[in-house]
Amino acid sequence: MQEWLAEDGYSLYGFEHDFRGADLSGGDFTLALFTQANLAGVKFRGASFYRADLQSANLTGADLTGADLVRADLSEAVIRSARLDGADMVKSSLYDVDASRASFRGTRIMGAALFDTDMRGADLTDAVLFENTFRVTVDESTLVRGLTGTVFGPITVVDGDSSQTVGGADLEAWISARGGQVQVIPPHREMR
């Protein structure tokens, strides 16, 4: 694997492969296919996943600190308890993702699509958002202190056995009460 990482010009085909326990820090995985791969606990510190396909991958507990996930597709992936601190997630796709208890401290999540993403217990401290579709599920243990930027909502807030949809000014107030400052962008309306 280290020899492959040292070579230039190749994209990894890791479809359904098991990489558990590997240290692939600093690797260039541009356009790589990690669809349905088992990447649980793998170290990817500073790795590049530009336009990589990580759909349905298991990244439970993986370390993606400082990783480049620009335009990466993480749809249906499990990133539970993963560390994405300082990662660059510009235009990433996160549809139906389990990101519960994941750490996004200082992460740039800009122009990304987060639909049905479970962020209960996640840490978004000092993360920066910019015009993200942000249809996530959070709870009281989700940290948003220092979270800034703009989003399209609404989010779902879970409290015990109940949940409520929070959008617009109520979403801004919910984040503000927890130490963040996010502006919710109203939905686009068709011109007549």
C-alpha cells in the first residue's frame, strides 16, 4: 500500500475492500472508489479525497483530520465517531449519513449537501458553513459553539422520544443560544 501511495497518476479501486487498521495518512485518493469499503478506524490524516466515491463506506472512528474531501461523495456512509477536524468539505455530498458523535472542529463545510444526516452528539465547534443544504438531525449533545456561516434549513432537533423541525429565525436562535452564529437563507421562490 505504501508503494502505491508513492506512485503518481493512479486512482485506487477499493470497492468493498477491508482497510481496517491501515495508516494511509497523506495519501492521494483523488477519484478513488471506496464504495462499500470498510475503513473503520483507518488513519487518513491530511489525505486527499478530491471527487472520491465513499458511498456506503464504513468510516466509523476513522481519522480524517485535515483531509481534503472536496466534492467527495459520502452518501449513505457511516462516519460515526470519526474525526474530521480541519477537513475541507467544499461541495461534498452527505445524503443519509450517520455522522453521530463525529468531530468537525474547524471543518469547512461549504456548498455541501447534507440531507438526512444524523449529527446527534457531533462536534461542530468553530466549523464554517457556506450555503449548505443542512437538513440534519441534532440533539442537545450536538456542539455548535463558534459555528458560523449560512445554511438552508430546516434541521430536526431530537429531545428524548420527541422531535421538532426548526428552521428560519428559530434555527438561528437555536444555534445562537449554543454559542454559534449562523444565518438561515430563505428558500428560493419562483418569479412570476
